[in-house]
Amino acid sequence: MKTIETIHALRTALKSRCQGTIGFVPTMGYLHQGHLSLVERAKQECDTVVMSIFVNPLQFGPGEDLDRYPRDLKRDQALAEAAGVDFLFHPSVSEMYPTEPLTQVHVEKVTERLCGASRPGHFAGVATVVTKLFHIVAPDRAYFGMKDAQQVAVIEQMVHDLHFPVTIVPCPTVREPDGLALSSRNVYLSPEEREQALVINRTLREVEQKWTQGHFTSADELAQFVRERIQTAPLADIDYAEVLTYPRLEKPGAAWKEQRLIVAVAVRFGKTRLIDNVLLDGRGEKSCSEQ
């Protein structure tokens, strides 16, 4: 594996190396098994695998955890190499943004709810850096985890609207043995917060069961059920708990049971904000996008 820090060097390396397909796994580092599962999928489908590690300041708002976001490059390099990454792209902020960016990519509608509502500007930062990375790497396929299903929806919409020559590959959420969705931010949780955070996955699993049994009479009732269950954890501070169509992220219509739905939550435990979701299809079954 080669670690590369400049755009020019990465483009040069890819031109000289790559004769087949390029798979791309963009990350902010502090790798866990969720990231590595994306690499595994990319290796199965592509000839060369590129991973990026870049903590993108554009997607962090005032007061968010940019400065304290966990970083450990040597650890990440060892994990990436063991997983079979060919090129690890680790640019500096000045390499990615040599001057103040006057151009940003804004995706409308699908960014206006969920994390987009509670983190203004977040998805413009995501769409902008992913656009830059796609131009730099020129991948054939790019791999994203469904834990952040809204991010996947935003990127898929951007790729569709702007005719990017890349296939977006959504991959299942990877979880701890106890069900907590893997996240680089999990290291912030105290033991008590970590234990109480399990209420998120328990609630989503209960939603799945009740959905297949036809328990809910409306999307609002479903969302209220989620809120009430999560609030049984004393340390849980709900940012949102919503039921929307997927991937358009709109309020479900009258035929809501026939639509593909996402049950999405964001919950704070102390200073740590966790997101999770489950997708339900129109037949009352769990979607294959989640495991």
C-alpha cells in the first residue's frame, strides 16, 4: 500500500498503475470494521482500491467536534494495508482547500430534513468534498455505509443530477456484537452512555417486528413509538426521530404502507451524537440495505 498526500501524486500513481476498475472508499479516518467492510466489498468488485482519510472541515458547523474528532494515522495505515487497500490518500486541509472555496455543491430537498435540518451546511460540505474526491480519484465505483442513509441519498442524487461516471454502492450497516452501529465517535461514550445507547438498536429492531405484524396505523404513530422507546433511556437526548420515504426523504403519503420508508434517528448521549436507521419496504419487510 502507498500512502499519498498530494492530488498530483495520486493522479500520477493511478495513471501508471490502473488498467482496470477503481473502487473508492472515502472516510474521515479512525477506521473501524464498518470502513473495512467497504474495502472488502470494493476488493471483490474492483481491480484497484483507493481509500481516502480526510477530516473535512466544510461539513462541521460551529461548536461541532472538528477539533476533537479522533485521529490516528499510523493505526489507520496498518488497518487499511491489512484490508488490502492499494492507495491511501491522506491530504492536508491546505492540499484540498489551498484557498477559500468560493464554489460549493448544494443538493436541495433531500438535505432539508434529518441531519440537514439540525446541522445547517453539513451536506453542502459533504457534497463539495465528495465532488472534489471523485474528480481526483475518478473511481468507477464508490462505497458508502448505510448507517448514514441520508448521506447516501444525497450523494446518489448528486451523481444522478450531475452525470458523474461513478456507480454508488450502498453497503449494510456494521454493528458491534450488542447491536450498536459502529462509529468513530463511539469512543467518546462513557460506559454508562455506551450501555444506554443500546436503546437505539433495540428500538429499531422492535420497529421491524411490529412493522411486519402490521402494528402501526400511521407514520406519525410509528415515529411516536420510536421517540417513546428511546426516551426510556435517561441519558438520551433526541435530536430527531422521523419516518420518511426513502431515498426522497419526504413525508409519507396516504399510501404510506406501500412506500419504501426510512426510520431515522439521531440521539445525543452526553456530547456524543449517534445516528442510526432502518429501511422498511412497501410489503412490510426489512430492506436488504440493512443487516
